[in-house]
Amino acid sequence: MTSRRVLDDADIRRAIRRIAHEVIERNRGADDVVILGIPTRGVPLATRLAAALSDIEGTPTPVGSIDIGLHRDDLDRRPRVALGPTYVPEPLDHKTVVLVDDVLYTGRTVRAALDALADLGRPDRVQLAVLVDRGHRELPIRPDFVGKNLPTAPGERVTVRLRDVDDDEGVWIEDDR
Amino acid sequence: MRTLLGTEDLDRSALDGLLDDAETFLEVLERPIPKVPALRGRTVATMFFEPSTRTRLSFERAAKALSADTLSFSPGTSSLSKGESLKDTVQTIAAMGADLMVVRHRAVGAPARVAEWTGLPVVNGGDGAHQHPTQALLDALTIRRARGTVEGLRIGIVGDIAHSRVARSDVFAFATLGAEVTLIAPRTLLPVDLTGWPCDVSTDLDAVLGDLDVVYLLRVQTERGGASVFPSLREYLRRFGLTRERFARLRPDTVVLHPGPMNRGVEIEAAVADDPRALVLDQVTNGVAARMAVLFQLLGGADA
């Protein structure tokens, strides 16, 4: 197996900082923005993005999580998944929700998150921020904010590790060949 | 996990996993749209050969909140009255396309037989005086939410232990979760053989009352002969009922549970039943979430 590190902790820090500026630019501030992370690693990324927004704007940005374990389209094709937390910090109606995940791949996770979101409220708009976009979409879904575009082959694996949940920090491309 | 027949089968990690999932489902039930698509396209059959309102409705609510379809069987309106056997009945419903059966039957072991006959995942919804595992799960969930944990708590189960499937399921679940359980009943309402039950026994409620973190009151089951061993229901209240006077002697953070339906004035005085520390309605709400956790565990994956 080969493993190649493509982002280190400083790269991740800069990517989140840049995405925060882009979110503010796109939405003319962050007043109506609610950040929701998709478990597992979308949650610490969402927390960091919200902290960066608060830091830039000087006002706190609400942050929560949205689990997709009950909305997957392949529940009957894979072993039971552990359920993650769903926490909505404030009513989502008339807000701009920024969904946060670590890796954007087929788009099925985001599809499930959009379904889950529809049961939680009706935000005015939903945007998607990902640390890594590795391509190979199977659904008509695209990100609004990307930390790094990472062209990959389908056989390769993209691994994100974050200090909040792992003992290391960075993004790796791994190949089993 | 293919079936849920009793709480003896559940180890600590299985119980913790179901309770964690149930907490997630409690959050789902509080959403503006309290429904998730997790079991879309699955069919849950509730086969209740004994009368039940709350348990059957609770299972059906749980199935529907997971987007499963439900088939409901009750004996009064069925071909059982034409003499159809249990085996033929459940195989017929299985052939209609049920993916899971919830079975309540007066005969001990009936749910296990239904699992053999149909090859389907089966949840025991109460068999005779044997087991009622989802009741134990919702009880454990209620205690965990009220007290933060079940571990290390002193739980007294009071009343008609001999005729109670709830008591048996609760004892094993609470003990596995690390509680100290005491059965409190007159000799005549205790099972003849308590070998293997992980609990203590007392015949004097007043002697242990002040030590308890949880008082679990069982219903006096007049339909199962539970009242006949007592001279009168008033006498039962005097010795084993939770009166206002006894309630006042409980620790301030002690909570009271009851599986319902309550006999007010028999095992619990009406004023106590209405106290905020009597968690009877929380138990009902938690029951839906606990049953969602069980249905999702049995049907929510490729290995199901």
C-alpha cells in the first residue's frame, strides 16, 4: 500500500480560513449563516469554520451537526451504521445553512443530508463546504466552497485525519495496489 | 441480532448501543417532521394474541416514524375464532410480505416458535409471565435520562413479581447495566424459584424504601390472579402500595416508574401518580424511541 500526504495541518488551517472569507463574501456577512457538520469529521470542521467566521465577523456563528445515518440510500446494502448526533442550534427557517463535510465523492452523503435537512426546517438557501473534492460524482451535486480539489482514481482512498477525533492531522491519498 | 426474545440475551454493549440509538430517536421524535426514511419499504407485523393497547400502538408508532409499513393482527377479529392455528396464522402473514414480527402471546416461548416457523426477525412483545424486553429497554432509558446513568443505582421492583414478565425483563436488564436490584413483595407474590436472578429479595417495603434511587411499581394483575393472594386491595396499598406517606420518605431525587396501566389507589396513591417524579408518561414517550431502536437494529442493515 502506498500513502501520500497531500495536506498538512497548516494547509487545513489556511483552507478553513479561506473558506470562511468566501462564505462571508458570498453571503455579504455571516449574520444569517448556520453551520451544520456531517458526522464524523464534518463536525469538527464545522466547529472550526464557525470559529473562523466568528473571529472575522466579531459575532458568534451558530454551529450544529446533521447525521445522515437514517437517510442513506444504501441502508439495506451495508452493515448497520452507528448513528451520529443531530443538533440544530437554532430554527433554520430563513437562514443560510452551510453543510460541512470532509470529503466530497459520489455526492450520496450530501443527497442524504439534504433530505435530512428538509425534516428539520426550511432554510432560505443551502450551501456546501468540503475540505476535499475528489471527483467521481454519481449525482448532480456540486460544492460551493472547496478546500482542495484532488483528482483521484476510483481505486484510491482519501483519508482525512483531524486532531479532534484522530491522533494526527492531514489528508492522505492511499492506494491498495 | 436476529431476534429480541428476552433481556438475558443482551450484554452490556448491546444494551448501551440500543439505549444510545433510542436517545437519537427521541431527538427525531421532537423534530418538526418526526419521521425518517430508514425503514422505507419494510413491513412490520404486530401479532398480538393477547389484548394490548399501548404496546401495540407504541410499536406501530415506532415503525411508522421509521417509514416502515405496518400490518396489524388482533385475535378478536381474526380467523383464530375459526380455529386457525398459531403456526398457520403467522405463516400466512409472513407470506403476505412481512419483514419482521412483533409477537405477544400468553404462552411462554411463543415468539421463539414464531421465529422458527417464519424465519423472520421476531421481537417479543410479551410472552406469558416470561419476558417483555422492550418494556425493560424503555424503563432503562427512562432511568438513564432521569438519573444520568443506570450504573450503581439501587432499584426496587415492588409488587406482583410472580405474574410479571416486566419484572423478569427489568431485573436482567438493570443488573447488566450495573444497578443493584431488589425485589420487594410478599412471599406469595414472589416466584417459587429465583435461581439465577441477579437481585436481592425483601418482603418489607418500609425497611428498604429510604435506600432506593428508583421505585418500580408493578401493576396488581387482577386478570392473572394477582389479587387473590391478598385479603383486599386496600390491604395491598397499606403494605406494598406507594402512599403519599411513603413517597414523602423517599430521597428527593428518587424517581417512580410504573409500566401502566396504573391501578390508582391499589399499588400507587393517586396524588403520587400525578407527581412530577412519577415518570409514567416519560416511559410512554421513551417506549416509542426504544422500539424504534430495536426495529432499526433488526431491520436497518444488510446483515438484518
